[in-house]
Amino acid sequence: DTGVSQNPRHKITKRGQNVTFRCDPISEHNRLYWYRQTLGQGPEFLTYFQNEAQLEKSRLLSDRFSAERPKGSFSTLEIQRTEQGDSAMYLCASSRLQGEAFFGQGTRLTVV
Amino acid sequence: AQKVTQAQTEISVVEKEDVTLDCVYETRDTTYYLFWYKQPPSGELVFLIRRNSFDEQNEISGRYSWNFQKSTSSFNFTITASQVVDSAVYFCALSDILTGGGNKLTFGTGTQLKVEL
């Protein structure tokens, strides 16, 4: 059991650039979640997938954000035209059906 | 709407002291899950416990124990004989059972626990 893996761990980008993060869930987990965490706050739910289907998206996920899980395995989260307010830790988690979620170490995004 | 309140922003204790982290929640759901996660400086959220709203029995796991009181909407976490390795931010979280497989979590703002020698 290798755990949830996220890449890159850190990303610094200039405002207006596009960025993409990758999440590899625990292999037998059907469900995959994305959360965002800003400094001093708890994580906030963004979206989740069951296999390849994106079943729910938070209102926090603006049109500049898109997430995919094309084959029901790894997932990508893309942010287009990044803004300074996008600076945060982006956390990925996975779970079995009805099981508890296990989180990765996150990707820390800094927009300068 | 769901809400989780962790009123203690930061707690400092000396090693071997017992410490209780408070969590109060609000929900209109009749069935829900409550969670505690630990976030060490490395950033990864480490799962500690999930409790179903139907199960009000307290739970003990080694030095950790949890007190769930539905009447006061609280789910408090006690660490007995704290150790330096317990230093981390601890998050309480809530989800309804039917959404997101029970993992669409609403987190509190966390309690920073510092355990000193």
C-alpha cells in the first residue's frame, strides 16, 4: 500500500500562467477527492470522482479550474490563468466505496 | 449547512500531560460521520478516526480516546500522556453519509498542539 501520491510537491508560477497537478490514489480506491487548504484554515472540498465520473463540484471550483480522471485511476487538476488568490495547498484523497478518505501530502501552489 | 468549530487555536502542554481537543459541530442531517485528522508539519492529513452518528459509544485507541456526545453536538479528542511526536495540527471534520461516499468533509479550522519537553 503506497498511499496517495501527489506531484509536484511545490509549484511556483507567475500570475496568468496555467498549472496542472497530478494525483495517484491508492490503487484499489474507487473514489478520489480534491480539497484546497489555505494558511491557517481547514481543507475545503472542491470535487470528487467515482471511477472516471465527476459526481460533484463545489462552488469554489470556478470556470478556471478543471479536474479529470480519464481512466478512473490518476487524476489531474488544472488551473488556468492563475491568480494570487489561487495560492494554497491542493490536497488529494482517495477512498473505497463508503470507506474513510486517505490524503496525500499535497501540492503547494504559490502564484507570484 | 454544516459547520465545525474548534475554538482552541493553539494548545501547549508539557510532555506526559493529558490534553483534550474540543470539537463542536452543526448539521441538519440525521445521519452523518465525524472525523479527526492529524496534520504534521509534512502536510499530509493522517486519518485518526471516523464515527457514525448512530454510534455514541466512546472509543479508545492506545493513548487516544474520543468522547462523542450527540446531546451537545460535541466530538472531543483526548491524548493521554502526550509526547513530542503528537505535536501537529488536529482537525475535526463532519460529513453527511450520503454525499461523496461520506467523504465530502467540512473541516474545522484546526487546533495546533505543541508538546514540549
